[in-house]
Amino acid sequence: MPLVHSEMIEESSTLLLWKLTETETELKETLGYAYNADELSAITHPQKLREWLASRLLIKIIAEQFYINYIGTYKDEHGKAFLIDNDSHISITHTNDFVAVAINPPAAVGIDMEKMDAKLQRTSKKYLSQPEFEHAGDEIALLCMYWCAKEALYKLYGKKKVSFKDSIYIEPFDKDALLLKGRLTDLGRDIEANITVRWFDQHCLAIAL
């Protein structure tokens, strides 16, 4: 997997982005046995299988950069991924073309990547509050940024059943903004986060810290 981008975010988190080019066989051979076989066996779609294997390979690479003995990952009851036998926080995202992983040793991190697509316009009222909807309009770049920012904050929080429309709010921003402000409210908790935005080949990438 050719490295597309590597960056330190806010001094504690590291981001790696790779272009997915390998076959399933190549990924398995490179990864060896450092993956959860039960998780793998539950995936039947060939493309999703490649994305899953590639994400675990990238986690292994980034963990080794932090001198972590990588032996695999597990998911909690909410589906959030964690390293086995290590407390560093990780987050994973993948599309048909890219795989990205962020690691943040001291605190939770969330990451998401989405390609600009008309479906973001068709479904915008489902994930945007009324002020957000009025701000974004039908501007697909803004919609993509809103979606990725909310998804990244949702993944940072790591709990299910959170309404993107009613419980996650992103402050207004310009289309060329590289740093957004977000807030998630749930069960009496109020979580604020800085959300870094990067663009790669019509894909928006957001990292919440």
C-alpha cells in the first residue's frame, strides 16, 4: 500500500493514509496472523474484506512506529476498535480507494473519510440540524465536511444510538476550513472536539480530538 499522507495532529495523534491497491491474498500474506479471525470470517463482501485487512495492516504499521507490540485488535460492545494489551487509542476508516488510521496514546480519537457523492445531498436532512442544513444548502463539499466531522466525533465518543441530527453539532465553517469545532451531547455528557479536515482526491478526511 503506497503511503499517501502522514501527519501529526495536535502534537499527540498520528495519522497515516494509504492507497489501497493490494489483493486479498497479498494483504493476508503481509499481515500474517496479526488479526482477529472471528471478525474476518464474518465479512463476506470481497471489497469489504480487502478494506478490513488493509486497515489492520495499517494499524500494525502505525503501532510499530510507536514501539507497540501489535498482536491484534478487538471491538467493545459498541463496535469501537481497541488494541489488544495496549491503552493507546485508535480509530479506523476506509473507502474503496483509501485506508486511514489514527493513533492517539493519551485520549480518544475519531476518524472518518468520505468521497463526495450526491447521496449526501439526498440524505442531508437526516444528519443535519436546521441551522446546519441552511448553512450547507446543496453544496456537496460542505455536506461532505459536515458528515465526516460528525462521524469522526461520533467515533471519538464510541457509543451507539447517538443522533447525528439532534446530538452532534458542528459550528459554521468556510469550505476551505481546515479546523472545525464540534460538540456531542448524550446522556448528560457534553463533549467538545477540534476536528481537523484534509482533502485527498475528492475525499474528505476528518480527525476529531
